[in-house]
Amino acid sequence: MTVFTMLISGCAEESRAECANEPLENLLGTYDVTEASRYRGGLTTQETARERVGSEVSIDANHMISDFASIEQPRYEIECYSAVDNEGEVPDQRFSNFYGIDVERDSVKVLEVYAEGNPKGDPSHYFEIVNDELWELYDGWLYTLTKPRESQE
């Protein structure tokens, strides 16, 4: 059991180190919603989800604006969470890997957005960081956010 605990601890430390190397400035900017994919049931219709494709999400030092949240003077943190779940346990926070999406990851990197007064560990909103995209999960839909080419250069 101790070896297993050490292996999990080692993965967690490696994940934290991976997150520490991600500069927050690289994630700030305006993103386009480029895709909407259903991953489970919800009240949002396919038509409504697809209408969101083409809209923008703004993430900057003064505000974070999405169709699902608007936060003035946000505080951002980048965190990594283990993607390895213990058999039979339901995690408190269910990221995309919980629903069978991109399950080969060892960790899930997350941009957490905190409103004024929110304690650490209780973000108002979050985005998964996957390669050079952000994923926003809402009501059974995964929205893929990408920066326009000209703002990536």
C-alpha cells in the first residue's frame, strides 16, 4: 500500500510541477467557441449548443466573460488534478475524463477563475487546458475554445 501511495504522490507532484511551468499570460486573450460536443444529458438543446459556436469568450486581467459566467477583477490559478480515479469513488470535481473524454491523460490541467472573495479550491468558473485549447463543460456539452490564429502569433 505504501508503494501505491508513493506512486500517486509522485504523480501529483509531477502534475503540480507541470502546472507551475505554464505561464498564465499565455492563456489570457479572446477565444472563439469552435465546437460543441455532447458528452452527457442536460437541458441544453443541440440547437442552443450549436448556436454558441462562433461566439467569443474573453479572459483577461480585468474580467472573464463567457456565456455562462461574467467575473469582474478575477483571480486566476492554474492547477493540475490527477486523472487517475480510485475505483468506486466519485470525485468531487468531475472533469472531462470522468465522462470518458481524453482519458489517456495522467493529469487534468485547469484554469480556475475566482470571483472576489472566493476561497482557494472553490472557483467560480473553470476551463480545462488541453494542448492549445480551452475546454468549457456546461450542462452536458463540451465547448472547445481556440484563439484566433492572428492572436497566437
